[in-house]
Amino acid sequence: MTTTDVPAPTMVASRDGTPIAVWSAGDGPPLLLVHGMTASHTSFDPVLPYLRPHVSVHALDRRGRGGSGDAKAYALEREFEDIAAVIDRLADTAGGPVDLFGHSFGGLCAFGAARLTSNVGRLVLYEGWPVPDPAAILGPDGVMDRVAELLASGDDEAALASFYREVVGMSDDFLEALRASPRWPERVAAAPTIPREVAAQNLGILDAAEASEIDGPVSLLVGTESPDHLCAGVHELASMLPDAGIVELDGQEHLAYLEAPEPFAQTLLTFIGTDRHLAPRNGG
């Protein structure tokens, strides 16, 4: 079963009224998954079979894509509020805290959301968090200018490929595999959101006072093969958080939940304290 097997998402109204779509599957304590740039809730489909037997998995579409709405003006704070609203709804339904996972830009959004609600249990950030120098995580000089030029010319697919190669560090082989997946059109459709999210990311500067507000357990995931710029600031953040640890994903890059979903799920479930047996359900 994937998120797409669920007939319809639950719609949660954010603070500004924007509807946020949330797909749910599985049983157990709630875990909310927040995707990164150019993705949607469907990016987590490969890892769901290994999570569903142990947790109730909820994957949202961030604003501006998929089943979620958008607003005329964009601000990073609205992303924080979106996720916090979903967490509070899930916590109310479950009668307890919600574990939260954020990937890449979604990690930065999850970090901000965790400061807005007391309903977060354990927080997992995978190569996405506020950093001392946001410009350091944007890859080679000039790459975002090239992405913007391609978007302005209407070549969203080329812009997306450039972003994946030069910022994410994606190999040509993996990029071609992603192009062949049924979710590629969704990623191309989300490409125009790259500039606004990059601009917002530049405001996500690491602040010790803000980090100290997150007093629950935090796991910071980094791939041992990920580009250095995507892991920037991890040690600084870990030193500022009251209860945090760094976990290296051996042999993995920036998209371990796609490339190695079973061991990735093992890492995630181990931290949030669920059953360690990861055999997917029949038909998973």
C-alpha cells in the first residue's frame, strides 16, 4: 500500500486558512513525514511498507503543490504554521504526541514547526535544518541563477535536473531512474517553487535561543556520501539542542529513503522506539 491507495486526504486548515492535504496509512503511534523541495507526499511511497506495520504514517503535501492550497504571499513562517496545525490535529486524534520527520527543506520547516507546538514527540531532521550560513548549502556559485533562468524560459524540467545535479548532488544514473518514475511529472510541476523556497531558506539562520526551545529528543541524519554543503551546520546545531545526536547513514547520499528504504526505515523506527521487525505487510 502506498499513500496513493488512500482515496482522499484529510484537509487541515493552517493558521492563514490555507488547506493542507495529509495522507494517512498504518497503525500505531503517529509519525508525520515532511518532504523537501520539488517533492510531494508521494516521495515517501518506497519507505511506507516498512513503516506502516509499526506506526500510523501521515505524509503531507506542503503548500503550493499536490492536494494542498497556497496563498498569494509566501513566507517560511507559513510553512511552520502548516506543519504545526497538522501536528496538533494528529495529536488531538491520537491523544498524545506526534513524532516528526523532515527531509531537506522539509527539515527546516519541521524545525520551525516544532517551536510552535508542544505536541511533537521525537524530531528527526535529515540534511535539513537552520545553519550558520544558509548560502553554504546552495551548492556551486551561479547554480541558482541558472535554475532561475531555465524556469523563466519555461524549461521547468531542465531547471529541475540542474537543481538535482548541482545542488542535491544527484548522480546521472539516479536522475535517469527518477525521470522514469511515475512521480517525475509531479516533481517537474513543483519546480517553480524552488526560487521562493531557496529565498526563504536564506532566512533560516541558526539561532541558539531558537534551538534551545526544542527540548525533546532530536536525531540529525547525514549521509556519509552526501555533498558537504548539504551537511553544513550539523555539529553546530547538535551542540545547541538540549537533547540531540548525529546519525550517519553509511553509504547513503541525500535520498536514502528512496535508495535504501528498508535500512532507512530501521534507522527511523529505532530512534522513535517502535518494533524493530521491518517485514512489509502482504502487498506492500
